[in-house]
Amino acid sequence: GKGAKGVLDFSSNISIASPAKKYDLLEREEYLNAIEQYGGDRDAQDFGFSTDWQDVVLRTSVSNKQNLSYSRGFQTGSIRASFGYEDQQGIMENSSLQRITGKLNGSKSFLANKLNIDLSATFSNVKREDPAISGNAGSTGDILGSAYMSNPTWPNDPQFNTGGDRNPANMLKEYLSEGVTNRVLANISADYKLTNSLTAKATYGLDM
């Protein structure tokens, strides 16, 4: 109503995520013993390191979300505006999404409430980084498959020559899949009360 004070709200949220389950993969000595057991050359497959490739490509992630809003009512109208920011980190390395959102809603009456104007607008900016999984990874396998299959005696080194197999450390360093999306949605409408039983209305919308 007339003279009403505006209301300012702020909310914040922090969340932590981790892989629900990991495979029980062979460790260094178990792997070398298995090579020997099935007739392979233990020494030829021993590169001197002990690497848990699941720990290399997976992580415990911390995400956060903030939202600020303001609203106020007037005798002949109202306004509400909000701003939001979200930083969502994935449980795989090199996976994230950041989102910025702005919203504005307003209404105003004129000419003893015969003319009413309404406005609604939203802007969003989304930045994302996708890990080398699924179809993004190419024809020779994704980073999860590589982590499950890689020799645990390899070093965690992007430059290490595996002899043809995919190196998870190299995929983390050299693979990049990013995208940015900006979007604007806006609607404005005006209606005029011609008589008690007849109203004319015009609307314009934008989606870009």
C-alpha cells in the first residue's frame, strides 16, 4: 500500500558433493602380481610409481549459491528485482557451471486504474566446463574409462608416454570443452479498460 517499505532478502547456500562409490581397482603390487600370474612380463609393466587414477580424476567438490531480492508495493503498482549467482563444481575435475541471473517484475496503474502496464524481464549468463566423458571425449575412450583401465604404476604426469593408451593426466591437462550462453527474456503488456465489460490489451515479448 501507500508508503509501504521495501523488503530486501538475501539467501546463501553451500553444498559439498563427493562420488557415491568408487571401484575397487588393483593397486600397484596387486596389478603387477596379476600381470605375472597371467603370463605377462612384470618388469616390462612396472614404471615405478603408485597412482590411484580415480583419485586423480575425481574429487570432493564445494558449490555455492547466493540470491539477493528486493520488493516493494505502491498504491498504484509494485516492483520486484532479484539477482542470483550460482557456482556449481562437479565431482570430476574440469567440470563446473557458473550461472548469473537477473530478474525484474513491475506493474503500474494509471488514469484511475483504467490503464495497467506490466513488465517482466530476465537475463541469464551461463558458463560451463564439461569433462572428457561420453561423446565429448572422442573415439578412443573417455577419461573415466581411462582412469579405470590405466596402469597404476604410471606416474601422474601429462607428458608421460604410455605407448598408445590414453593418459588420464594428459586428458585433464589438454582437453577443454567450454560453453557460454546468454539469454534475455522480456514481456511488456498494457491493458486499457474501455468500459466495465470491455478491455483492450497489447503485449510484446522478446526471447534472445
